[in-house]
Amino acid sequence: MKSAIAAFCITAAMAATSAQASTIDLTGFTLSGNGGSVSANYGMIVGTTTLSGTVSHITSFDWNFTAADYLPYNDYSYFITTVFGTVNLASVSAVGDYGTTGWRTYHLGGAYSGPLTFGVTDLIDHSLQSKLEIRNLISDVPEPETYGMLLAGLALVGAIARRRARTA
């Protein structure tokens, strides 16, 4: 019995440590507006631009807003989901003239699946364009290896239990 419990505990620990979150690839997202760039794990948008895509089970993302403007030109950044609506991330009035937020992590408070749009809006003028940078969209969907480890562990526990039953 002790061997079965030990095998189960080892299996659970291995499955838990291998259930790492994965990063969503941003290259499938669409840029619309003044400009920006997208790579697998990084998106940058400037001026009045959006970066849109569909996500599955994201729990957080990192972002950085850099104001390339001054008040009264209150450029701002945001994201939009079907659950949260429009969420303002930062603006010139929040970071100051030509200020930056530095990299921050936004936690969604649970897994979100559906359309997701990031945006930056350049108010009044278009000569100085603020930017929003996005990286590390984290998804909590377990990797396939997690299921393999779990099945292998369950098979091991079953084999030990069967062996114990035969010898008893």
C-alpha cells in the first residue's frame, strides 16, 4: 500500500511540475492602423493602431506604454475583450509627458478565451505617436506531455495495485 501511495504522489508531483503555461504566438494577430510590428512573442503598436486576434485560455500578458507626447495630447492604450469590455491600461496623463509605465503584467483573474484587441490611440495630433508593447500572452492549457505523464503514472499505480492483489 505504501508503494502505491508513493507512486501516486510522485506521479502527481511530476504532472504538476510539467503542467507549464504556454505563450501564445502573436504572428496570427492582425495589425490595423498607423503601424507597428509583430513577432512570435512580441507586438508593438504606435499612433492610432490596433492588434487583434483570437485567444484561448489566456491568464495574463505583459505590457509597456510609452508616451511620445505631452498634455493636452492625452494618448492612451487599452485592450478589449467580450468579458471585460474596454480596459484602459495607461495614458499620457497617467505616466506624464514623454513618460513610460515600464513593463507590467496584467492578470485577467481567470482564463479568457475569445477575441482580444490591444490598442493605442493618438489624440488630437499625429506628429508624436505613443506606443504600446505587448509580450508573453500566457495560456494555461496544459502541454500534451502533461497528459502523457499523468497516464504513465496512473498505469504505474495500476500495475503496483495489481501486483499487490496477486501476492495477497
